Amino acid sequence: MKILFLTNLPTPYRVDFYNELGKHVNLTVLVESKRSSSLCFNYNDDKDLAFELIYLNDQQLDEKRINWNVLKMLDGYDKVVISAYHTYTGLLALLYLKLKGLPYWFETDGGMISYNESFIARYVKRFFIGGAIGYFSPSTGSDEYLNYYGASDSIYRYPFSSLKDEDVIECVLMPSEKKTIRKKLGIKEEKMILAVGQFIHRKGFDVLLKTAEHMDENIGIYIVGGTPTDDYLDIQEKLRLTQVHFEGFKTKEELSDYFKAADLFVHPTREDIWGLVVNEAMAFGLPVITTNKCVAGVELVDKEWIVNTESPDQLKIKIEALMQDEMLSLNVSKRNLQKIREHTIEYMVKAHLVAWS
């Protein structure tokens, strides 16, 4: 079976997915660009690949730039999957397939309905999203998004993930093991909360900082995500948050120690189309608290641990419940670890193969 995927960038987790899929089908991946101006992927071009990788250009991605060469590369496949439909080149590919009457599949990592958009905007979205013979969707919310914008009933669920089976730990770490890792990292607090992401408003770390104002100082809050902006530093200073620590960028190996050391993962995002850090935290057996604007959280995390955005008080109550009750925290950790075992790249591939069978 000859399969073509069209995507915008060679993100590492997508390359891992294509590599696994390439073991089962004759796979070609057409990538619009090698680089993004805002993201660092740690992707090695010399990595052995189980699929054919074709770049349309090697410059930084410009979503409004049309690469006409894509039109030469869409024929001759049993299945064509469009997953870069928000770029002008992706839209051109969709238009070409529609006009020629060629069957294609549509894949999304997530989506949120915009109820306030104009009629014209909705019509354009419905035109480009509708018409596929099948849709790959990672969540109930994404199903609703696709249906709203004209998808057929042929929606196939797949477990969106950046994790391989081997990335999921065997069992929840014991407190003594976490203590040893915290000592290695120089963490002095008795308990540890971890958050991971860019220091931007959308991630909601300011809400977490406000929650920390009246929190036990023996609970350290470690936010990994590069250099904090002045806004975060001002909140830290104003509220005298000595237990809050801003950590710089960490490699995958370095970050794994922070996940292992933590007692709780908090992702107070104001909006995440998915939120792969939730998957990663669960793979390390952590209880997770996130918001109703995180699609991964709504899909994977027990409803009890989903809070509203902009609600420090609600977040504080949930944090205290897990930090003060070790048995409750352990049970939540075990459920998360068991659930995430079926949300790996290997399961992601299986879902695609089943849909095509």
C-alpha cells in the first residue's frame, strides 16, 4: 500500500510516527519546510528512516508562501493524507485533489470551533475540511470540530502521542526514588510540582504563581521552559515566591529527571489544541491537573482534575487534595499510567492501519 502524507514541518514525534508506520506500508512524507523560526526540534537529518522524506524547500516555514511543486507530487498513491491544511501550500494541495476528484484523507491533531467567526470564514473552512473520504481525529472535541466544519461521518479515532511504548515507565516511582532524583537535581523542598512549557501568556503559568502565594513553602514549583519574561519575574518578586523556580531549556534526557522527581504535574493552559506534555507527564506516572481548554486533558485526564482557566482558587484546592493525600495521589498516578499505555505511537499506527483495512 503506497501512502503519502503532506505535513508542514518534520517534528520529532511525527518523524517517530512515520518511522513506525513505514514498517507496515510504502510511505512517502512530503514536508513543506525543514525549519520553523519559533521552534527547535532537535531533529537529526542523518537519522535512519523507514520512509521516503521529501522537502519542498529547506528554508524557514512561511505558512503564507505557496510552493507550486506540491502539485507534481500528489498522484500515484493508494492513500493521500493531508495534515497541513492551515498553510497556503496545504490548501493548494486540498484544492487540487478536490478539483481532480482524487480521494484523500484528512488528519487533525485537534481543533476548536470558532462560533464568532463570519459566515464567509466558516464557509471557507467547510469547503476545505469537507469532502475527504475519511478523517483521523484524536478526541471527542476534535470530532465535533470536524463535524461542524463539514466532515462526513467517516471519522476514525487515533491516539495522538509523542510517546513510544518504551517511553512509558513500568510502574509509579516510590517516594524514596523521587527523593534520590531530587537530591541529584539540587531540589531541596520536600514535595515538588512540575510545569513545562514556553513562558507565554497562553500557558497560564501566572495562574499557577498566584496559586502558590498561600502554598506550603516546602512544596517547590519548578517551571521548565526557557527564560521567564519580566511579567513572571515581577509576580514572583511581588508575591515573594521563594519556592518557585524557573528552569531553562532541558533536553529530553534532562527533562525526564524532572518528571521522575515530581509529585504532581500542573498544566494551567488557557488554550492548547492538544498538549503533548500531558501525555508525557502521564507516561512518568504523575497525577495531572490541567484546564478545560487543554484537549489532551479533557480527553485523557479524569474530570475531577480538570479546572477552569483563570481560577487560582480552584487550582489550589485540587493541588492541595493531591499533595496532602498520598494514597489518592498514588491511585491517580496508577490510573494515568495504565491509561497512557494505549496512547503511544505504536497504537497510533495501529489505528491508521485499521482504518485503511
